[in-house]
Amino acid sequence: MNSYLAIEAKYLSKKYRLGTIGMSSLREDLSRWWGRKKQNAATKRNETTAGIDQSRMINDSEFWALHGLNFQISKGEVVGLIGANGSGKSTLLKILSRITEPTEGEVKVRGKVASLLEVGTGFHPELTGRENVYINGAILGMTRREVDAKFDEIVEFSGVSDFIDTPIKRYSSGMTVRLGFAVAAHLDPDILIVDEVLAVGDLRFQNRCIKQMQKIANSGKTVLFVSHQMTTVENLCKSAFLLSEGRIIYQGPAAKVISIYRDRETILHSNSLSERVSREGNGNCKLIGFEFRNASHQKIDSLICGQTAYIILNFEVICEQKNRMCLSLGISTNNQNRIAHLCMKTFGQSIEPTSDKTFEVRLKLPKVQLNQGNYKVTTFLDDESGEILDWVVDAFTLNVSESDFYGTGMIPRIEQSVFLMEYSFE
């Protein structure tokens, strides 16, 4: 391996068994074997493979999470990994972090790796923040003397100094990820791997993390960054890999790769929702259509600022549900910045199980408070047990037309304000 390379992969592949992530237990293997012996095994396989492209299937029970990856990453390079959910980004990072081994091929990593793949990875909820800093530092390869030397800097960076002697179980998710990132960022690694954890922190902390990663990169270290926030990827990364269905389909300058990704997503999402393959969940129930209506319940192509609107979502029941269901909608800008989260649970509402083959959910917006423009809507349907039924990223586009929202003839530009809030000065 050349000395200027930080990471090199050749024919890297990873396969998983359906219904598992990583290694499975003997009990799980026997359970799946017995299930395949039943007469309805074919039906179960169809449900299990819902959302998995058939080209990724190896046989009835295994699929390629990654297949045939070849790439090189130079020392000091900041690389973004982008792609739709299920494209293989997290699996690739787990292989690079030595959490799991590839099924085929090889990957060579030169130097010490610090990875932050999930919120609070390695933290013990019963221990204090102080104790977890030392434990997490040891897990990441730091000696006690190194943790002692950097402890004050870690705590200051995380912003949880007032609660450092409080058990982690009393921390919010934001506090936990701040402390976890602070430990990883101060490991002084040769390679830093970050997987979509910054979305939990507030904007100020995200900016601090980006500056820290830029500082690490400028010091000659290597950074791999996974995020659905395209603006952050473009600002932080010089180059990027675009993954799709377990393969790297494009690599190059970050701005160009992001542009290709957006174009591909626009084409994919223009297909009928019932035919969309890029979705997650068990497939027992799925979104098949939507429409917009105005206050008079007439069909409309776009919503209008300041006016009442309805978004009607149509679902198909593939397998009759026994549990109540809950729908959430996430609204994002074209740059993948999440600006709103609309959830039935907020109002204590849910969808009752039905024997019908289809049902609809009607969302009412008493007064559309979005400025003119196009917005992406992600739909998420789960049941009361927490099992995901259907998760469609960027399921459809929300078109909002301008109007005199404030009745003053002054319409703020979208660059100034995404939301149009009602307010007054006194």
C-alpha cells in the first residue's frame, strides 16, 4: 500500500442474511430454517424482500449490502459518502472501523481510526459523563494519561461541564452525542469516521464539529463523513462517493457528485409511489399515492402561502395489521435540510387496524406557513410496537406558490425566510 494512501479497497463485498444486520445467532438461523419449511414460506420471503432490489439478492435468504467496491482515499482527504437509505453507507463505515469483516475482497487502512457511528456508542447509562469519557477513550485506544491531558478540552468542547458528574441516562440525546463526538474528535486519530450523528446536535454544535473536522483534515488527517445534509457535505468535503444498491456508482468532486445524486433522486421519485423500490420497512403496508386539496376540497397542484390546504396520503394494506399505526412526515429543503417534523404521536393520534385493502390519512394545514418554493416530504409509517412498515425518503415534492401572506404587498425572499410566521411589533 502506497504511503500517501489512507484507505484502499479492492473488490470489497459484504453480504447479509435477510432480517439481520451482521452476524446472526444459531437460534435465529434455526428459526428462519423452520420458517422456510412452512407452506407460506414463499409469501414470507416476498414480504421480507420488499424494498430490496432483486439484483442484490444472492438467494432466497441473502443479499449484497456491498458488492465489488474499489476505491482509494489519500491521506488528508475529506470524503463525503452520500446515497439513499439502504445504499450501503453505514455498512462500509463499519467495515472500515473494523466492527465487521467483509465477505469478499480486502480493505487496507493505514493509521489509527476513530469512529462515531451511533449516538452514545460505548457509553454506559449508569455511569457519569466523567467515567464514560475515560471508558470511551480507552475503547478508542487512548491511555489514561492521554485522557487526563485532554479531559478539560473534551468537556469544554462538548458543552456539558455542568453535568459531567451526572449519569449518562439523564442526558438528552443531544448531550450524549456531543460528549461522544468530543471524545472521538480529541483522540488525535489518523482517520476520523462520522456517520450522520451531527443531525442530533444543535446548529451551534454542528458548526463547532465541522470546524473541528476541518482542523483535523488541515493537520493532514483523513475524514470520512456520511450525511443526508447536502449543504454540510458540500461545505466540508472536497470529494465524495455516491453509493447506490451497495455499489459506488460515481466518485469525484463533492459538488459534482451531489448534483448527480439530486438529479438521480428526482428521476427515481418521479415514478409511481406504488412502484418505488427505494424504501424501507417490512412492506406490510405502503404509501401508493398522494394529492393536494384546497379549503373547498378541490384538487390542486400546489399549496398557496397563507391558505388552508390538505395533504391526502393513500396507503395499500399488503398484510392485515393487528397493531395501531402512526404516520410521520418530514419536510426538507432541496438541500436536504430538515425544517419540519409532523407526527401523529404529537397529538396522541394513531391509525386503527383495518381489514380494508386501502386507507387514507388526511393532513390539514390551517394556514400554509412555508414560503414559495419546492420542498421534499419524507413519509414514515410504523406501528405501536415500533416496527417500521414503510419509510420513503423524499416520497414526493411539496410545491408552494407565493401569495401576499402578510397583506402588505411585501413578500420575503426564500433566501431570507423559509417560514412565514405571523407576528407584530409594538
